[in-house]
Amino acid sequence: MTPRGRDALLWGLVGGLSFLALAQGYRLVAALGVDTPALLGVGTAVAVASAVLSYLAAPLFARRGRNEQR
């Protein structure tokens, strides 16, 4: 399998799992009655944590040669 094909399959998997997580989250929030400001707060915290972790992990991946240009 080519790297391009592998990347496409992995991104497809990420998209499918993201949709399922979003659908499950919607069902949970609808059942609990969580308000919009709380959701925005959690969303912001997740976005910040993801950005910080990816920023900190980039040098590790660079040392291991995992961020090569194609």
C-alpha cells in the first residue's frame, strides 16, 4: 500500500470515529441537560489541551523522523 493510500485510510478512520464520538456526546448531553456555556468551556479546554500536547510532542516526532514531507 502506498503512503498516500495509508494516509487516506487513516484519515477516513479518524473521520468515522469522530462522527461516532460526536453522536454519542450529543446523546449524553441531551440526556443530562448540560447548558451551552458549559459545553463551550469544555470545548475550549479540549482545544487548548490538544494544541499544547501537539506542540510539545512535535520535537519528539521530529527526532524519531515521523514528520517527513511527502
